[in-house]
Amino acid sequence: MSRDAGPEAPPVSNIIAADHLSKWYGQVIGLNDVSVGVPAGITGLLGPNGAGKSTFMKLVTGQLKPSKGGIQVLGEPIWNNPALYFRIGFCPEQDAFYERMTGMEWVTALIRLNGLDEAEARAKATKAIEAVELTDAANKKIGAYSKGMRQRIKMAQAIAHDPELLILDEPLAGMDPIARRKTIRLIKEWARAGRSVLVSSHILHEIESMTANILLINQGRILAEGNVHQIRDLIDEHPHTVYIKADLTRALAREFLAQDDVLSLKFEEGAVVVQTGRPDAFYARLTDMAASGEHGMIHEVTSPDDNLQAVFKYLVKS
Amino acid sequence: MRPPPLVPSALRIFDLSLGEMLWSRRSVFLGVLLGGPVVMALGLRTIWTLYPNSIQVNGAVVAGTTIFGGMIWALFINIIVPLLGVFYGTSLIADEVDDKTITYLFTRPIPRRAVLFGKYLAYLACTILLVLPSVMLVFFLVVPIGSSSIAEGFPSLLTDFAMLALGLAAYGAVFALVGTRLKRPLIAGLVYAFGWEPAVMLFPGYLKRLTVSYYLQALVRHEMPQDSGASLLFQVLREVPSVSTSLIGLTVIILGALWLAGLAVERREYVLDQ
């Protein structure tokens, strides 16, 4: 694992290359003098909320203009370069849609903006919706979708035009365990086909299940880049909090309490919040429980970033 | 790979936006507002049916075409068209930003300007679809009053439609520019449409040439009743440009405002609240 990449320009082979990239909003610094290269394949951008992840993602997707320095995506500057979006698919973090449209209408309409005619766009939308396993709900209004379905339809619009680079901002947020597993599989298959993915998250476990290559970001700086396994031990020292929204929270709690990795547990409205010492084992078990259906429906799994924040504090101190 | 050209991209944004715009709460509200002139026309028609020859000015029965012309000028040109322009024009991009859907449009291979132009076209189609039934109903209710006939007034109806469409295009372009440049575009737009324009039109001088209504008034073909003090004063102060000057003026306003608005959208960063 290496610390901040330093003043040298990143090599050309990188799919994303930031050179002394800074972004500030008035007096507030969003990103501070970042020079980093993102190689082909899957790269995870990991950091707590407010670390600069969103700013970095917005700069990478050309939504923001660098205040200083530069950023190149697939070898070209991204700001005001619409042609580059033929090669990029972006799944944003925000839960925003044209709610009155059906999933199929929405994906088709967005794909048409890539210059496709109606029939071509519909064919690609159908394929993408199939890939995210939403075919049955394709003709339902997005307003009636669950959180997990909304995440998956966002993913469909990002992959529908078969881009070289997929940029995913917190793609697993709010998904149920089964949808999570399927989405992770989809991302990995995507990369196996020779394409690249930049995925952001504040949950190490999520990133780790997709890739070993990470960028750690905190307070507007790239704190570390490299192999995820080297920070694994650090994170294991800190309890991991998981928020689970489900129908039968008490039945789930009974099951959790029988496991020795569960450190504490509390109930919230329609949800149970668990602290675990071994997130890997916990998530694997949770996915099996969701798949078996014996403990009722699990609607949503999220993780606050307190534990990650603790790891960052540790890293900053060391 | 080159990005798709501006016009096809704008037409695709138009396709995407029209349905959303037509069924928005804003359209429902303004659709109800456009029922106002229809209710007024219905009232006049009822009075005329119950009490024939009761609608008079200075002892003379007022023709239906004159009432219709008055309503087009006073209600549609002076109030409804600027109001539609303000409400829709200032929100063309702002709505997408507020709803956080702008990201999906700005991360597609189309020029950013195409988003504005496509949404502007959707605004035009949407407002014309809202205004058209209202004007038609007013026409069929009001024109038969007095001695006027529908056949007689029909050519003027077509001219009025064209003028209203031009007014919507001009106000929409101006307020689209306001919407892309200012932080509180709705307030600024309302002040411009219902404060600045009417005030400037009352005074002689060149300042009124910076308004849309100065050019629009030349296109009003209806004869207005001129016996009241207010109308006489209005006639004295009224400086009406020729039709060709008006058409050129409105074209310059539309193209200039849209070009500047497009430039603003290209250059501006839209930071969405998390």
C-alpha cells in the first residue's frame, strides 16, 4: 500500500488520471491536491461521508470542473467533453427518477440520448433490465419500486449502452442481501469481460467483495491506494454496525444472538441494528438467511460509517 | 466518436420532457388558472343570453369580436402568457436540479445546451397545448355575442394563436435565461413581467424597447374601445412599432436569450445537495 501518489503525473495506461486535482466550493475544500491513477479493472473508492468521495466522483464524471489541476478519463479531459459519455456509464448515488415513467420507459429514454433510435434503445434497455433481473417489473412505474429495485434500475441505465468504464456511486446502498449479491456478481462479470469499474462505498466489506484494489479517501485527500487486504486487519479491530430493515426483526435478532461474532443488538422501528466483530461471516450468514426466507422478508441492509471513521482515525494517527 | 448533433439531441430531450411537463403539478395548476377566462366568457355569454343587448359601452352594443380581442389583450397577452413564461421558463433546468435528475442528462453524450433547448421546446408545446383550448372556448363563447359571427372572427383567431405562440416563445426564452443566470429566478421573473414591463410601457422613451410586450402589442390586430379616459391616455402613450419591426425584435429576443441561456448551462456547475 502506498501513501498519496506524490507530484509525478500518473502513467497514461490509467483509465482515470488526476493530476494535482483540487476542488473547492467557496471557502470549503472538497478535494485537495490529489494526484492518482486508477488502473483498468475494478477499483474501489472507500471513504466515510464527507471525505470527498462524491466530489471525486463528480469530477470523474464531468459534473464539476476542477478548481485546480486536471483530470483525464480514458485518456481525455472529461469536463465539457460530451463525446466521452459514449464510453462511460454512470450510476449516481441520489435516489432520483422520473417517477411517472416505467423502468423500461426510463432506461429507453436515457439510452436514446446516446443517439440510438427507439427500437435499438428498447432492445438495449431490455437487455440491461434483464441483466439486473428486473424484467418482471420493467413495465411498472418507478414510483412503485422498492429501494433495491430503484438501485438496480439505475444500474441498468448505466450499463445499457455497454460502456468501457462503469462509474458506480454507492451502488449497493439500501439493497437487500440477495440483490446485493447479484449486483456484486454483475459488477465482477462486467470487469471479467475486460471493462473497468470505479465503485465508491463507505463500507469496506462491500468493496472487498468486488475488488482488492482500493483508493482510501479522507478529508479531501487520497490517504492510501493499493491492496485492500492490508487494511483488513485494521478494520477487524473495530466493530462493524449493520442496520437491517425486515418484517420479522425479533426472529432475526434471536438468530443473531446465537452467533458469537454479534457484539450487541438493538431494535429500531421496523429494523434491527447489529454490531459484529466479523462482518464477513455476518454478511454471508445474512445472505443465506434472506435466501432461505425462514426469517421473513429482509428489505434493506445499510451500514453507517462510524466503524470506517474509526479506521481512518487510526490510519491518520499511524 | 463525435457527440450527436445539437438538434437531434434537443429533440430527444423534448421527447423525454414533454410528458413529464404536461402531467406536472405546475401544469395542473396553470391549467386551472386558464379556466378563469373560460369562466368569464361563460358568464358574459350567459348574461347576453338572459339579457340580450345588455353588454354595452356608451350605449352601443359591444360586438363579440371586440370582447374577444379585449380578453386576448388584457388577460392572455398581459397576464397569462408572461405568467406561463415565468413559471415554466425559470424552471427548465431548475426543476431537474431540484429533483436531482439533471445528472442523468448531463452524463449522456449530448451537448449540455441540448438539454436546455429540448426542454424549451417541451415548454412551448406544453404551454401551447394549455392555452389553445382556453382561447378556443373563449372564442366560441364570446364571439357570437352581439352582431359578430364565428366565421367572420375565425381568421383573427388564427392570428391570435400565432401571436400567443410568439409571446410564449419570447417570454419563455427570456425567463429561461433568467433561470440559468439568477439564484432566485422566479421572483426576478415575476418582478420583470409584472413590475418592470408594465411600468416601462407607461413612459415614453427607448427603455420600453427592452421589453417583450412592446413588440408583442404591435401584433394585436383587435380594435379596442377607445372612449374611456384610460384608453385615451393609453393611446397617447402607446408607441407601436411596425409588424416587421416587432417580428424582428421578437426573433432577436428569442434567439439572443436562448443563446445566452445555452452558454450559461454549458459553463455552469450544478452542485446537487446530498
